[in-house]
Amino acid sequence: MTRRTPPHRHTPALAGITLLTVLTGCTTETTGQAHTPTTPTINTTTADTPTSPDNSTFTEELANLLPCEVLDDNQITDLGFDLTTAQFDDVGILYACRYRTAPGETPLMSIGLDADWALDELNLTNYDSTDHQVGPLRALLITNDTDPNMCQISMELGETAHATVRVSWAESQEAACEAAERVAAVVEPELPREQG
């Protein structure tokens, strides 16, 4: 699997290069005379920066991101999961990629993306949820006493979008939450997010 660098990671570098190029090219020097450079008008909008209020770049980036491409091969194996077990699910409201530690083994780990469902709109009836933080992202840590071997962390990506890491069939809820925390920490920097 080839690793794609999310476009939002290029924005600061492109803006810095553009600024440096504009500033360097706009000064002139005449031998023996002091010169005050003029301040150029800088267009800080780049191709990766949303220019419309609907954040169309974020929407497109999230729509083009497949759950099985969020992490690269090394990240998946470093987390203890087997690449050959990857299973893409796009059924109904489910849009996720599931992994196992080995074929036929547990626990199961899934990474899900939802571009049309806000974090605050999740139906958490019969679930326990607590406010959580993953890097800079607001999140919810979700458990269920009737499924004590499951733990889910859902992270807010925008007003109507979230990503979910879920670990199930673990030895205990504590083990499931520890694994979900590890995976979420690796997933978070790879996710697009709405600029606000």
C-alpha cells in the first residue's frame, strides 16, 4: 500500500515557500544607496486552502479518503495488526476498515470515517460515553457494559464529520480501551479536519 501524504500537510510548507519567494524577489539593491524594500501584496491562499465557506477542500479530501488508507503498512504492523486481514466495509452507514492481530484471531480493530454524521449526533443510547481528547481533536470515549470487551473512540473532524477507532473482542474493556487509545493516537495526525 502506498502512503499518501494528506494535502493539509503541504499547506504550511507551500505557504512558507511562496512567502519566501515573493519576499526575496521583491527587493532591489543599488550599490552605495540605502534601499527600503516595498511591502509586496501576498496572496496567502494556496490550492490546498479552502476558499469557500463550505470548506470544499476538506469535504473532498474526506470523501476521497478510504478507511484502509488512513494508516500505512508500517503503522498497522507497528500497532500489532496483520495487513492481510484488512477488510473494507461499505454497507449502509458502515464505512470502515477492520483488522485482526492474525487471521482468525482477536481483538478486532476498525477505523471508520463518516462525512455526514456529527460527533454530537451519535446515538449513544445504552452506551457510556465520556468527553475525551485525542491530540487537538475533541473526542468521545464510548463503552458498553453489555459488551465489556469493546471500546470506541470517536473523534470530531468537522461540524458534520467524525472518525472512529473501535477495538472489540479484547481480553477486557481496559485492554480494548488501551488498544483504542494507541490506535487513535496514530490515526489522529493522518485525518483531514475542517478548518474553522
